[in-house]
Amino acid sequence: MYSIVAVCTGNICRSPMAEFALRRAFEAAGLGERVRIDSAGVSDEELGNPVDPRAGDLLRREGLDASAHSAQVFDPARFADRDLVLALDVVHWRRLRALAPDAPTAAKVRLLREFDPAVAGSEHSELGIYDPWYGGAEDFETTYGMIAAAVPGVVRAVAEELDAAVPGAGRAHDAGHA
């Protein structure tokens, strides 16, 4: 099973929005049984708390139920069983790479927006998704829009990796029907 964790600061806004959006997208792509997604924060400040009510409202409007979410802290031991660690902001990316025990593990850490083709040519430092917690509902909408724009790219990249790991499955198999 391919395993992804989305990571932000407290695990109550950005990373749960990414987790639920990714989960739905992998289900829609027929990969829900092959990809596991969860989320965490780099801080223990929100440990055990539910998703921020504004993020919860937005997710409900999107048809996603985050009511069972409980904020977790990213434990560096999670690197061992994660294939992809998606940082939501540059500060998270730096922190996670610093926690990685070696270069191959650090390479698992990517910024979520690296997968958004609309910002592909942007500087790495410009690929963060700002924290909507300090703003209003419109900030959560903007943040979710940035997350949603990157989700298809994540699904494509993971599907390609899974195809490489499972000969004759998925995209490679479909190419014969083109």
C-alpha cells in the first residue's frame, strides 16, 4: 500500500483539508484500496483537537466529513512507513527535511503545490500554502483552492509510481486501448 501523510502546523486546517481532498480523489481514481492518506502537524499545540470549524464547514460543503478528525503530531518514526510526505508550507518542508534521518528519507518530503502544474515554474519558496487560521472563511476558501489545484497532480504522480511497481496495471495497461 502506498502511504501519504499531509503535514501543516497544528493539523486542524490545511493538512486535514488536503487529507480529505486527496482521499476522495484517490477513491475517484479507483486507487482508494491502494493508497492510504493521513495527516499530522509539526506542532503539538492542537494535539487531539478536531478540525477547525471553518475548515470543517468548507469540507462539509465539499461533501467531505471530517467530524472524526483528531489532530496528530508528526512523529519522525512515520518516515519509515510513508512513501510521500506532503508539506503544506515551506516552513513545514524545512522542518520535516531536518527531521529526516538521511537523504533518501528527506527526498520523500515534497511541497504539495509542487504538484500543481499552474505554479510549476515558480520558485520553491513561493509554493507554500499560507495558514488560513488567522483569517476568515474567504481565507479557508483560498487555501482549499490551492490544495485542490495540486490534488490531481499528486494522484497522477502516485498512479505512475504504482504502475511502475505493478507491471501491466493501470496507465501502462490502458495505453493499449488508446
